[in-house]
Amino acid sequence: MTAPKSDFIWMDGKLVPWDQANVHVLTHTLHYGTGVFEGIRCYKTNKGSAVFRHREHIERLFASAKILGYAIPYSVDEVMKAVRETIKANNLEECYIRPIAFLGTENRGLNPKGLSVHLSIAVWPWGKYLGDEAAQHGIRVCISSFTRHHPNITMSKAKATGIYINSVLAKQDAVRNGYDEAVLLDPFGNVAEGSGENLFVIRNGRIKTPPAVSILEGITRDSIMRLAEDAGIPLVEQFFPRDELYIADEVFLTGTAAEVTPVREVDNRPVGKGSVGPVTQKLHDLFFDALRGKNQKYAAWLDIL
Ligand SMILES: *Cc1c(COP(=O)(O)O)cnc(C)c1O
């Protein structure tokens, strides 16, 4: 299997050829999971390519570093400029964008004091994260035997590399057991989120999503909440248990990679009629109109290159 790539990666202020974007094996982040990253998408719109909610993503990258206790040695505007430069250098109209900040090699211990902070930005063409079939007909998920982090174990508002062991274990297990994706419960037994996606459930025309406690506060989640509000669809942030998923009319997952992915089955029980429901479809369409620049109301979400 060959993963998609592009020509240049931005590393510490310079564009370097893709194959030369390497780090030392004693990088603190490789050993202790202290990196922070983002997943962003750039879409083709009628005004040219545009990075979706660019500033919010870069601000979250800085917030993630702050939670871990270090500072990225650039401004938000400088990083946004570097992202635009990287997309242009690679001649991509649409792409996935992966900035990552990580700590250097200056000491071997746990305490990150005195370590240099590095930043790289890679971009590559990336289609549907869970496949075209999934985007159209929905996916099959299971409740994971792994629990999402307690906020006092690793804080889930940071999109940090180390935290992702939890997601990787859950995802691997789900796929090995024949499902497309895992849904994790929080330490109190309530539904939290997918391995890399936030979750929404619809019952009797009302939408529910778990509060941002054990979950990553997704920017797609925020976009969907705003779109639902503007469309007059009632939505609450509320804890709910797994059986609420079994009796839901509709369930869907959101994330930059997964976009809006319908869920057609939870633990071998069909969700609603087992096909994509009307509320999911409506929010999906509103979301794609917004990111393609077809709805002027959300023009501020687009950073046109
Ligand atoms: C990144 C991520 C999401 C989705 O966030 P977006 O900002 O919508 O891309 C959801 N859950 C986890 C665990 C994540 O890491």
C-alpha cells in the first residue's frame, strides 16, 4: 500500500523535499508522546481553493501546545501563512493538511524543560477517510472495550500525539472485529466519541451530542452545531448512555477527516431504518454547501488561497 504524498513539507521555516523531512530518533516526542497536531482540509470552491476554518484549527494547535505546557515559536498568522505557502508549493487544489509541533533532542528525561519546539506542515491529497461507500451508505460501528480518557488522565482538549494510543487501540480492535469504526464511552459509561470523530444522535427530530468533557472539541462538531441552530433543528449537549444509540433514529460522526459520516449500525443493531436519515442528510448537505462556498452566510469559514 502506498500512502498519498506531495512534493514539499514545511519544516521549521523552510520547504524541504518530502523524502527529506526527517527527525532524529531521540526526539522527545517520539519517546513520550508530547507532540500536538491538527487535521485541516482545503477544498475547491467557486472562488478558488479555500482552507476550511483555518484560523480556528491553528488556534487549537496553539491551545494544544499550551495545555501540554510549551509554546510554538511562531504566531498564528505566521503558521497560517506557512500552510498557504505549503499548499501552493505542492500545486494542490484540494488536500488534507497536517501541521505537527514536537519537542527536540536536547535532553533524554521526561521533563520537557529546555527542549526546542519544532513545527512541520505536510499536505497531501486525501479522499473520503472511511471510504466512498461509507460516506454514502453509512458505517458499522461497535462500542469499544477501551474507555475514552478521564480528563484528569490526559486532557482531551489537546489534540496531542500521546493521547492517540487510546484511539489507535480502539480503531484497530474495531476493524479486526469486522467493524468500520469504534465508539468509545467516557469513564462514567456515557457515550463519548469515535476514535477520531465526534458523535451526534437524533431521536424524534432532536439532536444530542456529548458535552466537551472527555472528547476532543471538534471544529466540525462546532460547524454542525451552528448549521443545526441556523436551520432551526433543536440540538442539546447532553450525556447519554450507549443504549440511546441502539434506539436512535439516526447517528452520525463528524471530523475533518471523516467529514459527516452516517452510522447505519451500532453493535449489530440497525440505526433507524439502517439507511441514511433525513436530518443527517440535511446537515451533510448544509456542511458541504458551506465548505464549497455555496452559502455566503458561512463565507467567514473559508480562507481562500
Ligand atoms: C480531531 C479529532 C476529532 C475531530 O475534530 P475536528 O476538529 O472536527 O477535525 C474528534 N475526535 C478526536 C479524538 C480527534 O482527535
